[in-house]
Amino acid sequence: MVKLNRNIFISAAILGIFGILGAALVAFTWNATAERIALNQQQAFLCNVFKLIRRDQIDNDLLTDVITIRSPALSKSPVQVYRARKQGKPVSVIFSPVEGPGYASPIKMMVAVRANGVLGGVRILSHMETPGLGDKIDESRSDWILGFEGKSLQNP
């Protein structure tokens, strides 16, 4: 019985050491790549923004010209509003991420509204919809989502 307890203790100690080493390795890797991950996220965000507005339409830094709003009508979470400007004049605002209800989980999207109130476009950032059923919102599978560009309250 004593030998059995000793073997259990040794096994638990080895497992604990591997757990601690594994956690330390994950923490080290995350810390070492955090800056690269943040840069990649910024580049992916800007890639989506420039699908909604042309690069030559703005001259400000979108990543610093941003405000946060809280509106249950837009999203349960706070929404970042990126202000696109050209020579100090408003061109568009980009709301990101806006969350809409999905079947499996919220659908996160980016919405651009031009200064004249017309939609600059909508892009889906993430969704968990069933393949086949959610294909229309996926830009790589359907151009349906592109149809919102140019729409407004006066021209729905």
C-alpha cells in the first residue's frame, strides 16, 4: 500500500512538473509573439477597411483617430468608431466590430458609413454559421454582402 501511494505521488509530481513547464512555454511564446500578433491584427483590420474605402480618400491615421461608443442597438460590446478624414474633413466612419445575432453565435461585422450618410459597405469579420446556410455573408463564397454599398435610408 505504501509503495502504491509512493508511485501515485511520483506520477503526480512528474505530471505537475510537465504542466508547469508546458504553461511556462506557452506564456513565453505568447509574450515573445504578442507584438507580432498585434501588428498582424492591425494589418488585417486595415485590409478590411480599405475594402470599404479607398486608400487615396483618407490621409489620417485611422488607428489613432478612434472613439469608443456603447450602444445596445449596435452591439452588446463597446464599438470602436474609426474616423476617416481627408485634409481634416470627415470622409467616413467605420464601426467595428458591430455584432448581429447569428444562429450559433454573434456575427461580427465592420460597417462603413460615408459622410453623406450612404453606406460605404459591410464586411463580415467572423461568424460561426453553418456552412451552406451562412454562405451569403461570406465574401469568399458570395457577393451578396457587397450589395449594401451605396444604400441609405433614402435609397434602401
